[in-house]
Amino acid sequence: MAGNIGTFFGFLKKMYNAPLYYTINKYWCCNELRYGNLVGRDKYGNEYYENNDYFMGRNRWVQYKKPNWFILHSDASDISAEWHAWMHYMTDKTPIEQPYVEHKFDMDHKRNDTGIFTERYTPSTTTKPKVFSLDSEAKATN
């Protein structure tokens, strides 16, 4: 019971310190209210939290810089490569504790815009069509 009371008071403390729009946004998007320790921020402004009172797999989460209100602006691909390993339990050290080693082939992070109709990737075909359309005017002139 003491652990639940401590969790409840920790939640109230976090609610007092956190901006109200973050709390409303988190409940609107995820139907849950969480509190935890701020572990760090990436260069895009996303905030990463951890609370080991929750179950494994639910104890690390990200609060995106651009909050979701009525239109979902954030996507899982908004998590940069530096924080991906920590979020998916590949390592227990954050990029702040153990800085990311950059390679010469690394590129700047770009989100996946496949779900956006105007930004999607449409491949062009390089093969000839197998079925040709019947063009009656072309046959009449031959």
C-alpha cells in the first residue's frame, strides 16, 4: 500500500509541475496519465521519460515537441537514431550518459512521411506493360 501512496503523491507532484496542455494532450492521445523522470531531450525538442514503477515495456516513453491535438502530427519515426536504442531496450544508457558515435555514413534524421498523401513515395515503373490497350484509330490508319 505504501508504494501506491508514493506513486499517487508522485503523480500529483508531476501534475503540479507539468504544463496542463501536456497532461490533456497525453490523455487525449493515449487515454492514460503518466508521470516519470525526465531523462533527456533530443536535438528536435522531444522529451524522453522513464518511470520504473511501470511494467517493462511501458516504463519509457517520449513526449513529442509538437503535441497531437485533433490531427496526429507526431509519428514513431520522429524518434532520432540516438534515442531509438534506449527506447527499445537495446541499451540502458541514454545518449546523454553514453554519447552516440557518429559514422561517416550517418545522415540527418528525417521522419517517415509515407502516411501523408502529398509526401509519399510513388515508384515509377521501368517495365513495359504486358497488356496493350486497343486503339481503334491507330489500327484504322495502318
